[in-house]
Amino acid sequence: MATAYLLPIKTAAALFPLLALVLLLPTAVLLYRRHGVMSRGRTLSVYGFLYYSLTAFCMTIVPLPKQTADMCQRFAMVAHPQWMPGNTFRDIWKEADHKIGLNALVLQNPAVAGTLFNLLLLLPLGIFLRYHFVRSLRATALIGFTVSLFFELTQWTGVWGLYNCPYRLFDVDDLIVNTAGAMAGWLLAGPVARMLPTLETLDGRALAARPVPFGRRLTALVVDVAGYVLASVFAMAVMTFQSGTAPTWTPIAVFVAWFVLLPLATGTTPGKRLLLLKLVADDGGPLLPWRLTLRALLLGALAMPFLSGLFLAVVILLNEPYPSVLFTTVRDSGAQGAAAVLTALSPGQLLAVLVGFTLTVTCVRKTLRHPDRLAPHDRISGIRNATLPHSRAIRAARGAAQGTAQGGRGAARDGAGRRGSGTRRREGRTGRRRSHAGRHGGRAGCRRGRAGCHGAAGAARDAAGATRGTAGATRAARDTARATGAARDAAGADTQTAAQSPVQAAAWPGDRAAPVAVAVAQDADDAPADADASGRPLATAATTGSAAEAQGSAADSR
């Protein structure tokens, strides 16, 4: 039983280095574009997940049976899928020979071991989905079910048509158990994920230490060299097809166009554009042609001779009259194939390859020793690499911008609400002040109204009294005038009598009327001296003025 599971693990271990080498460049490009860095923690997690995926797939298909004519007859029992859930318990009871016991039902039961291995098969997947990919439990269950379904369909279709019939059973219980294993891995990864730092934290630390990672620039250089080689081969093939021969300067022209003209026009090479890098001058100015040419020549002399030598060797080998025999020899295993290749190279070509390899190693060593990880061609030419925002930084910036915009709109709404409430409070205070002022004004108006009413009534009473006083004064004046006229008459009579007999008037001491009448008459004669300018007596003028004032007061009150 254990041997059946060790064979897939050994197979995955043998295939993993080749698969890792093939996927190294695409993985590096993907990680650098998404996260800006390929930190040790993320690299270990990525290749750990790659090795686990390869092992899980090998556990599904390995060992591969030998294709024979009677294969479908040998595996006829697994030709039809098993759709009944719970069939695993029937297998366990069958493998236990219907015996109840710990050894029979659990420890020595192959069906229990198979179920346990199916549970453990996708357990690491749940861990990776939670820690590396940060997925939820529901998403983990869905992905686990999908992966398990892919494995079961691979078995049911005979490795997708590689075999004429299936050699393993499609079992619905395996779907259930695999999905449960993925969910169990997600649950178990919780404490581990809380203890370990997040991958984003590791990426942030690596970027803080090296804003432009050396691996990112090296990946861009590898992409540029691969693109340059493909473009040169394509150009030479086109020229050979058109004119029969390709000029020897074709690789040089492609090199100048790739590493000088394109950066001069766009500020970057295709490889750097893919890795989100650009070229900038140390002084902040534009990229000058002579600086780009110097940098390209230094790059070709220090970093590319090894790859260029291999490229030239391949071109020479293709032009030799015996390439088919040579490549037939190369396909042989062991050191004989490598020796055949080295033998096919001339001493000058072999020396160029060795010198290029030495210069490349020296350039890498000097670059890693520099504090800013600047290569010799960067320092001499005065042109260095700068990073463009990677995908995660762009998403974070967009999220921050959206959060800032939402916060600004919320603050504006809060400010408007506060201003509105402040305005309403001020309007309320103003209304209350106006209400108080209105009440005070009403009270003052009432007081003034009462005072005016009382004043008008008093003025009317005074005017009525003055009118009555005027009437009395008029009657008194008439009486006085009549008395004055009677006094004049009496005085005139007495004067005449006295003039006729003065002695007789004086001798009448008992008659007091005459002296009184004389006094009254004298007073009456003196009256004009005390009259006003109109000739009216003062008593009459005073009475008339009082009446006029009373009438004026009555008019004012009205």
C-alpha cells in the first residue's frame, strides 16, 4: 500500500526541477508584475504550491498501466462511475470481513487508508488557499470540489484519452472526501496563518530594502535577450527566404534597434516594459542617444557575451553540413552528447563562450556588491532602471482613492448637515429673539395704548371743564358789564347831585351806597388800563385763551 503512494511522490520529485526551470521565467514575470518583488517567502510559497500540485496530480494518475489489447477487460470493474454516496462505508465493512474491531475496521482496513489518503490529498490545498491566495472557506470548498472533479474526470476519461478506457474508478465519495480535506486544511491554516507574517508584509520589507530588485532587472534582461534572439532569427529567416542569404550585420542592426532605438523612442525595452521597468537618467534629464549607445555596448560586452556566444554557436551549427548527425548524437544520454557539442565548436567559438561566461559572472558579482545594486553599465552610462507601479500597488491606490473620495463625500454631507443644523439653530435663535421682541413690543404697545387712551380721556375731560369754565366766565363778564353800567349810572346821578349840593352829599353819613358806587365806578374807569390789545378785559381774555387751549387739546386727543 505504501509503495503505491511512494511511487507518485518520487515521480513528482523527478519532474519538479524540469518543470520549475520551464516555469521560472513565466512565474517571475507574473510575480514581479503583480507584487513588484519576488521575495523569499513568496518564492518558497509559489514553488511549494507547484511541487504539491505536481505531486497531487501524480498521485491521481501514477502508476500508469501498460497499454495492452485486453486492458479494458482487465479494468472492466471501474468502467462505470459510482454515483451512490456512502459507498465508502460499505467498502470498509467489506474489507473488514464483517468483523467488528479496531484492527479490522480501522488499523488494518485498506478502505480506511484509501479514504484517509483522499482526505489528505487536498488538505495542503486548503492551507495554500488561505495563506497564499487569501480565499474564504466557501471559495476553498468550491475550488476543492473543482480540483477533485478534475482528478476524477482524468481517471474516468483514461487520462483524457491517453487510454481507451478508465483504469481507476470515478467515485462520488472521493469528491466528498477531497472537498472535506480542502476545508479541513483551510481550518487548520488559521492558527498557522496568524503566527506567520503575511506575504504582503514580506513583499513590503523586500521592496523597502530594494526598490528595484536585482531579480526583476535580471528577468527583464533575460526576456530582452530572448526577444532579441527570436527577432534576429526571424529577420535572418525572412532575408534568407527573400534573397537567399542573410547579411552578417543583421544581428547588429536588431541589437541597435532593440537596445538603443526603442528606449530612445519609448523610454524602455520590451523586456523592461513587460517587467514594469523604465530607463531614467541620473541627472533627471532626457535619455540621450550617446548614453543609450554606451550602455548597450557595455551591456553587450559585460552581460551578454555568454548568451551571444551560445547564439552564434547555434547559428554556426545550423550552417554546418552535418547538423542532423550532430543532433542525433546530442539526443544520446550521458556526457557523450555534451562532448559532441563541444567538439563541434571551434577553439575560437569555445573561447568566446568561456570568456562571455566569465564576464557575465563578474558583472553579476560587481552588481550584487554595489550598495544600490547598480551594474557597471548603469554606473558608467549614467542611466539606471526605475520601477513602474505594479498591479497590487495600483489596486491599493485605487482603493485608497475611492476611500478618500467616499470619505470626502461623507465629510461634505456631514459638513452640510452641520451647517444646516447651525443655520437652523441660528434661525431658531433669531426667531426666539424676534418672538421675545414681539412680546416686549406688544407689552410696550399695550402700555402706550393705555397711556394714550388715558391721556385722551383726561384731555377730553379737561376740554369739557374748560368749556364749562368759559361759559361761566362769559356769564360773569356779562354780569360785571351790567353792574358796571349800573354803577356808571349811579355815579353819574350822584355826581350831578353832588355838584348841585356838595354839602348835602357830605352830610349824609349814613348813606354808604354813594361811596361804594364811586369806588366801583373808579375801578371801572381804570379797567381799560388793564385790558389786552383788543380792548377786552383781562378776565375775558383769560377765559377765551383757556377755551382755545381746551379745544386744541381735544383736537390733539382726537
